[in-house]
Amino acid sequence: MFNCVPHVRRHMECLRPAAWIAIDDESSLWTADERRGRLVATNGCLGLMAPAAQDRLTTALRGHSGLGKAEGP
């Protein structure tokens, strides 16, 4: 299994984005700060097919970038 966390951290240190999220099935590899509002933890088998993971992704996108907001009157 590939541990992407160190790679993502190096990328973050270099680019310093204002907002970011990660989707991963290994939530224990992330710090508490990274998990809080930035990590969309998924089941290793279901991934984003799981409705709960889809809900977490929508919530994260709304919180960090304004994406996913409902359009309407």
C-alpha cells in the first residue's frame, strides 16, 4: 500500500494553498489538525461510493472553497 501523506505534506509546504482537502482511507496517518475539516476519510473498499463519504466530501468542499453550494432562490 502506498502512503501518500508525506508526499502531500511536501506539496503543501511548497505551494502553501489557502484551502485544501484530502481523500484517504488511512485516516490514522494524518495529524489531528489535518483530519479536522480537511480529510475525507473513506472505507478502503467503498471509497467515495459510500454515501457517508460523499456527504463528508460535500461538507469539506462547502467549508473550504464554496464549491458544492446549492443553487436556488
